[in-house]
Amino acid sequence: MRVGTSRLAAAGTLLLLGRVHAAAPTDETSEAAIKDATAECTSYNYPPVSNAMSSNSFPPLWQPVASVPTSDPGYAKFLAMNASIPPIAPKGTLGAPSNVIDTYPATDPDCWWSSAQCTTPKVAGLKPDISNMPEPNTLGYGFDDGPNCSHNAFYDYLTSKNQKATMYYIGSSVMIWPLQAQRAATDGHEICVHTWSHRSMTAFTNEQAYGELYYTMQAIKLVTGVTPTCWRPPLGDVDDRIRYIAAQLGLETILWKYDAFDWKANDPAIVPPVTPADVQKNYDNLIAAAQSGTFNSAGAIMLTHELNNFTMQTAVDNYDKLAAAFQHIVPVGVGYNKTQPYVETNVTQPNFQQYTSGSRTGTPGSSAGASGGSASGSGTGSAKGGAATGGSAQGGQSAGVVHQASVFAALGLAFVGGALACVL
């Protein structure tokens, strides 16, 4: 099976074949039925999103959040928490990391994951990050950087396996591809926050970091009708200041201990280059560890992505091998018996025992967020190719900066006059 379309051998961007001039999707069902990647990635209008953007209820798409307007309902919540946020200085400017990591103390006073992969906060009252699975021989299954506009074949494959996953969604992508985001809720996947613009979170001020999380929560609520209670920091970049802000928003921090590095494959900006064979070796190493008993006491979480055709196809290629190596493959929240994954109590998911016994009968998410949620025509913008952003802090923040630029190129976006513009 090919995910979306045939896989490019020389680049990790989405290969778009054919020109099917289908009618624009009008709801999640009609979008999920599209099988041609070009048609999937053709822009459409979703009135709740276009109305919200035209009323300036959200920041500009793909731009780092510079501030939260005082008129925004979320501003009062930020003010209420601001005085108690740990006094840790930002490690960069507007989401762009500085070189502070070069002189950061080896004692790791901030529990900064990018420096020491710290997952046990040093600020009292903060919960440890989730970085593995409590159940033995269990894989916490999930994908960063969605929704990818061309993910239907991949999600169809997960459905064929009766497999749910944790999807870490970028707020800007949710607003560009709202019907694709709705599919995750309809299919019963667990949706978590992956920030508004996919920058380094420790390089924001308190207000900016709050906005990156808050507006993504609002975007997911607007589109899917549910408000997440989990998040994953882009590049793994989190310290106790950012953990505190996330916790005040009701978000649990999820990291990982194994990394496919699938986002690096075929990216010319990555030096030394990473090949598909390198990515496969990372999968093989996880599978071998499972087969050797490494996870007999506690399971694992591996970082993988919904970034592009290659990353999704590689997930498909390895699914049966993972299923043979691990006793259970579950969404992260299921592994922690988190039956209420959202603020809204009308949506549930099975606990671990129920899921591993074959039940998938938690109450599914809504496939329509705000009222008037039909789609038509041409809308708020298109990121042709559907790739979002991705990365890992392991190997240093500089790799994440390189990756950010290369992904914008894959999206057909470039910085023009200090702003993102479509160049396709």
C-alpha cells in the first residue's frame, strides 16, 4: 500500500500525482472519502475558521504568537497565572533559540529537556513528563505535526488495523485543514496540542508561550468540538517554566525516549544527510529492543510524524513488525487509563484493559466543531503538500532551526518581508 501517493526517493516532500478536479469537500465525511492526494490538498473554505480569522480571533497562520490581545478572553487567564510562573529566562527570542545551550549549567537547574532530556521537574508541584508507557511490552503510538492534508490513506490504514493513535496537532495546520482535523476526532484518535507555530517553546516569553498553547487549544475546539488536555513540545523543547504554563492550561506534557528521526530523511538541509535506510534502522532498533525484553517492565514511546508521504508510508511499512514485537500498541492516554481525554466530558476513550481486550467504544469525538461547519469554495489559505513541521531536540536546537526552514520550503512557504508567503 502506498500512503497518499508513491514515495519520493530523493526528497521527503509529498508527491502529488494526477489532477482530479473534484468538488470541494463539504464536511468531514466527504473529505475523508477523497483518495487523490492533490484533491485532498486543494484549499477549501470552512466558515467557522474563515469567520474567526477575519475577526482576528486568532494569530496569523504559521507566525509565532507575539502577544495575546488584552481584549481576548484568554488574556485574563494569562494574567492570573503570570505572577506564579517560575522565574526562568527565555532561551531565545520569539521562538528562535539563542546559543544559551552552549553555556547552560551542567546541573540543569531548569529541567531543560533540550539540554539533558530531563523529564522530572525541579519546580515543586509539577507532574513528571510522560516519556514511556507504564504497562510492559506496550508501545505508546502517536504522530506529530498533523493534520497533514493528504493523510486519508494513512488514516484508512489505521482504521483497517482497528488502531487508534495520539495525534499531536499544530494549531495553524488545524485552521488550514479543519476537515482533516475532524477526521481524527471522528476516527477516535486522541488529539493533543503541538503549539500554534512549531517553534522552540523555551525561546518565548511567558505570554507568547501561553499564546502558542492557548490558541492551538482554541483552534482544535473550534474545529473538532473538543479541548485537548495533553501536549507535546516541538523539538522536545521544554523546561519548568513552560511546563508550568502548560499545566495551568490543563495540559500534560508528553515526550519520548526513542526517536525514528523520520523527519530528517531526504532533507537536504540536514548535514550529515539522513537516508530512509537510517530511519528504518531506528525502527529496527526499537523492534529489536522489544524482542530482547527491554520493555518487560515498562513500555516505550517513539517519536514519529504525520509530516509527509515518507513518514506516513514508513509507519505503515513498520506497523505489522511493531505489532509482532510489542504485546500492545495503544494511544498514550489509553496506556495511562485516561478515559476522559478532553475537557468536554461527553467524549471518552477506553482504558488500557478495555482497549487491549478489543474495545474501541469510547464516545467518539464530534466531526463538526462550531455551528455552521460546512465547507465550500476557496478559503483561508493552502499549504500544498500538506506537510507541517517536525523535529527532535536530540542533537541540539540548531537541527530544529534547520528543519523549520526546510519544512516551510516543503509547504511552499517562504519568508517574504518578515512574513510567511505562499510561493507555490
